[in-house]
Amino acid sequence: MARNDMAFVIGIARYPTFGGNASDAARDLQGPVNDADAFVDWLKAPDGGDVPEAHIFAVTSDHFPAGAPVGPVVRDVTDKLDALRTAAKAPPRKRRLYIYTSGHGFGRRRLEGGLYLADAAPANLSNFFVSDYFNWFLDAAYFDECILFSDACMDQGRLAAPAQPHWRREIAPGRGTSAMGAYAARFAGRAVEGRMANGLFHGAFSYALRMGLLGAAAVVDPQGKRKVTGDSLRDYLIATMQKLMTEAERQDPRISTDPDFGPFDPVTLVEDPPPFERPVTVLLPGAVADATLNLENAAFDNLGPVTAANGSLALSLRPGLYALTSSGGWEGAFEFTGVEQEISLR
Amino acid sequence: MPRLTVEAADETAEIFVVASHFALAERGVRRLERELPAGIYKVRAVSARSEWQKVIALRGDTDISIPPIEFGSAAPLALTNRTHETHMAAAEDAAPPPPPAPEIAEAALRRPGARPAAEHTASFNFMARWWTPYYDVDPKGFADPSIGASLRSGGGRRLLNLWRQDEAQGTATNAGPRISGEASWFAGDLDEDRFSGVSFNAAAGLYTLSLSDGDGTIEQTVTLLPGWRTHVFALYEPDTDAFGHPREDGGKRLVDLSIHIARGKLEMGSEVARITDAARFALADERSTATQELLGIVRGKSDAPMLGLYGAHLMQLLKDKTSTASVARSVDYDPGLFEEVAQNTADLFGRNHPDIVALLGPEPGAKAQVVPPMLWRGWTALLERSLDAPALVSPPMWRRTALRSHSRPFFAWRTPQYAGTATMMRDIELTRSVLQFAGETAALEPDFAGLLDGTVPDTRRREFTRRCITRFEAPRSVIDMVLG
């Protein structure tokens, strides 16, 4: 178990006053609580983050049921952070901190963003400046590694200046902390959410992140060990996130189809993740609608014959690049990230 | 090993070759030619904010041609999306009315404050369009998208509303001596074509463009150069969302703004115009990778002032560019080339233009800037330069622009309802933040003790001021006011 790892997770879906005080002013999201819950599940999983439950400091909109005061607000967030900080300072020295956030967000400049809190309103945009807290932890060096995943818009909106950390800075000179930051959107773009293959709403970034951490982003190192590294996760997120967007979203100049990354030190996020293989249907042109085809992987290793029926082919694949060839000379190549249910070669 | 050759039609297209496990294998701009192990690869090309992809099986030498990539822009340029023929034709046909007949001009000159038409050496085109999803083509009851737009003096005084109030207005502008007495208003069928605009002659100089956005307006500087026409295109999202609900801020929202400066008519099929917009997005997204190729085009051109400005800033991005990509491109900052591009651009805009001062620094004895620059990076450069030239950016200019908008790469500021209260809150917020930062810095770094009581050494005070300029995006004049 990763006994010395800790996590701070926040997911805000309900924003009752984000549009003002009118009865229809709520600007709720549908993904953030699902995203935060999924990330916490991964953190707890023995074959995932393997973080002790007591080290996970999470707060989501679901902790504030209808009828209760709206939350999380600043106090809820700072209380959790205070508890985390106290636990982090206690010996032994901690290895890794995960910060995961999801909700309505803002960007101040590239790789500097934050989250609006549940009581945010046009006249009082209460917020949690995620990047500044992340940098605070880097300066304080309580951890050997700090990992940030931020699933929120990075547009500047109407916020004049984000709130600063509620702690005084601590600087631990000469003590290096490795860091990896991943943002759902480039500055000043927007992030999106949608209904995913599991039937639930998720942020496109968070869903791709979840798949990547579950093993879709795993690579094999020169020693033959499978692992999800910062590099492999970045490459996977770039390839996958836009596949979870609609065509209209991909064409919208305000929406960022690429995530953004930084700082970016080498880190290994998951050692030996579970095998990741998913079913997918490949749609074929008429010429090979019922043909027996040859399946090859990215290195042209022959994976054996597969037989199509009525123009479609049911396969179970690991993420990667593949080619199908027929004896008649037809060839179709495709990419599979694990999130596609159907791939058309027609 | 087989050779892969990829060639993109777009001059600024970034090309990525992705190998197994999604890892980047190669990258380039416009053209890429590499020997690679046989295998399956994904070829991606990115232009502005759109991309093209193809998965290929590389068994032998292979050539890939990438067609022009459609991207979304406020300008209805060829090969951009959200454009159709009526928009392109209207944008190309828009032109100011011809100069008045001599007897009419003479009569007009008798009006107090009138200025001879000969002094209206520049011209201005404005076109606003509604943005709707590409599949939403049904006729709708749209209002005039230009409503709320105005052209103001550099200091912010309203000169001319950019929408026609009613038919009775005719072609008259009645906008004072800087703007010609007549304008050409144009509009399509608002239900289907969804555009409107205006074209007129005006005196060259710096103006403020004010555009309706949400519950207020956003403003930014635009430049009218003598002998040139400034083309401004605004793309708007309606004031209701996809479900028909009113937006949170109750107003239509600006999606994109595109500015071109051309010798008169702007050809919608012009390659330079398309590159200019691609460069605008590259600068907005801080993608400096297209720079070398872009500058190959920019350096010899004097017919695309905005492209020169974007190109110079894209070059500067290279100086402090950090990339997390696993495959780096060999693009280096070339000070000689930067100087050449910046100087060419300065020749067009003038050495005292705020964007040029930001690029090249103030000349000895230069006066304080009274109008903000057009580009965000110009603004941040001016702030940095204010460390040595405190008068360069005054507290009133900072206050005027204190509530920022997100219209990168332009420097735009919001003027919401109750702007006075919001600006006062921003003042208080900045004062509190600077003092808190000073307290922290003095506590953590012994060299800085005395920051708050004024006993800190000058070198430390200067260093702290530099940090504040970066951290709070405020000029030295404002930081000095807070620190006393």
C-alpha cells in the first residue's frame, strides 16, 4: 500500500447562484461529483493509487444534500486542506500528494487555474485557486511528488483576481519535489462534459484520465514492466480526450480539444496496472463486409485472422494502433484508445 | 527503413506523427520527411484550433498530403467554418462611401469642428455575425448582431455606434471630426444570413472598440493606419443557450474577434489573411512552434501589419518557451530576425504605438502611453518595462483596464454594469494582496526585511516590485502607490 501517499479531491456540481439570484440562475454541472467519486475509487483501489482511506481528503457537492447549506464553500475546502496539512506534516515524510479538482473553473494565465466554489455568484465569485495551492505544496516540500489533475475551464471569465492560499508560504530550501500538472484545457479554453459509455456524465478529461490510470495508458519499460508514467498518461490524454467530445464541441473555437501540462517531471503513476482490454466494433466497407481479415498491431505483428459479418467486426483490443488487411489487397488502419465503442473504416 | 513524407497545405500547420502507445515519434511544421521503422502511425496536423488526423500503415515510402484544415474564426475567410458565401461576399464588398462631391464637402466643412475629408486617410470595416452550431441552419428571429458595438476615442469617449439605429439615419454618422460624415451600413437577412456591419473613412490613429458582451461591454484598442483599412470581425453567441435558457449574464456573448489591416478590400480567399488568423490563434494559445515558418512569410511582407505584430510576439515566446512534449522541435530564438520583423512592423505602426513600445522599449524622452496596446503580450511587456520607466503605464490606465476579459491574444477589458464599484473592489483587493505578499516576503527572506516600513535597500525594493508586477499584473506606478 502507498502508505505515505495522500490526496485532496474536490468535485463541485451544484452552483445555485452562479447565474445570479433568480430562481433559474443555477448553473449546475453533471459530471464533477461522478468524476471525483471515480478518482477516489481509483485512489483507494489496491491496483490503482492504493492510498489509505484516511489519507484521502475529499469534498463534493453530494456532502451537501438539498435543503442543507450550499457547499462546498471556502470554509469546507480550507478545513479539509488544514486537516491534510496537519496529517502531511506528521512523520514519516510523505511520498506523494494527489490534488484532483472538478467543477466550473477559471484560468489566470497558462497553467494557472482554479475552481469556482458552490456559493459563487456574479457579484462574489468565491473561488479556490488550485494552482497556487499546488505551488504552495511544491515550495513547502512536504512530499517527494505532487500530482495535479484539474478538470475545469481555463477561461478568464469575470474573475478579477483569484483568492490566494490561506496559509503563509513555507519554503523548504534545497528540498526538491517532483511535480506533474495536467489541466483539462489550455488557457483560455473551456473544458467539456458529456454522457460517457458507462451511462454517467463525466468531464471528457476526467473520463480519459480514469481510463488511462486504469491501465489504458500503460507502456512497457525496457525491463519489461508495465507502468503508467507521466509521459504515457500525457500521450494518452492527448489522443483520447477529443474522442470524448461531440463534433460541435471539436469545432467550437472556445473549447480546448487538447489538455495542457506543466510542470512535468518524470513520474511513475501506476506500477503494473491491471491488463486493459475493451470490446469494440469495427465497421467495414462493402468490399470486405464478410471477409476474413488479418489483424496486425503497430509493429506489424500478426495477431491472427478475424472474420467480419455484415460489414462489422467485433474485436476485443488493448489500446493502440492496428491494421486490418485482406487477401484481396484492402487495408484499413485505426487507433483504439479504449473509449471507442465503434470505429468506422467505411 | 521506409520514408514518410507529410506535406500540409496550410503554411502554419503543425504536424505530429504518433507511434504505438500514443507516443509522439516526430513533429514538424508544414512539411516533414523522416525515415521511420515500418509500422502503424497516426499523423495529426493542427492549424489554429482545428486538426486533421489519419492512421496509416507505413510499409514502404509513403507520401501524405494534408488538405487545408477548416478552423473557426470570426472572419468569414475561405476554408474556415461558420462561413458561407453571403458572409464572404459581404465582407469583401464592404467599403466606405466614396468621398463627397466637392460642393457637398465644402458645405460640410462649414460645420463647427469639421475636418476635411482628405484627413480621413484611414478606413474601418466592422462586421458582426451570429455564431450557432454548424448543424443549426433553420431560420431564426435574430436581432442585429452589431447592436451594442461602438467605436470610441482612444480615451474611451463614444464616437459612433456601429449599428444602424433606423432607416431614417440613412448614411449619416454625425460622429464628430475624426469620422467621415457618411458610412455604408450593410446587413444580410438576419434570420438566415445573420450578419450586419458598417464601413467608413476616418482619421488615422488609436481608437477604442467597444463590444457588447454579457451584462456589459468589453473594450480594446484598435489601430487605423493612414492608407490602410482596418477590418474587425466579431462572432457572437446568442443570449440563450442551446436549451433556450437565458445566459447567466443575460446578454449575447462574444465568441471570437478577428482583426486584419489591409490595403483596402480584404480578400476572403487570401492566404495571408488565413495565415494571419492562424497566427492569432497560435499566439492566443501560446503555441510558438509555428514561428520559424511563419516568420519566413512575415519578414518580407509589409502588407500584413497584424501578421507582423503576431509574428514578433510569437518569436518572443520562443525565448522563454517550455514544452512538456517528448519530442522537441529545433526552433530557436533568433534575435536578428526578431529585430528585423519588429522594425518592419514599427515602420508600419509608428515607433510610439503602444504595441511597438512594448516590443522595442520606449525611446529616450518618450511620453507616457495614454492608450493601452492591442495585444495582451504587449500589455504584459509594457508592465515589465514600467519597472525602469514608471511613467509608462499610469494608475488611471491600469484602473480603466483592471477588469480583464479573456479575448486573447488581444488585450481587452470589461466595463460591466456598476464598473465603478468593481474597480474600487479591485483596488482594495490589489492593495491587500500586495501588502500580504510584502509581509510574507519580508518574513521568509531576510534581505527583504523593511519592505513595509520603507527601510528595505533600493535593490531589494526593486526586486520586490518586479515580482509584484509579474504576480499581480499591475504597473510599477500602482505598486509604488501601495508600498508608499
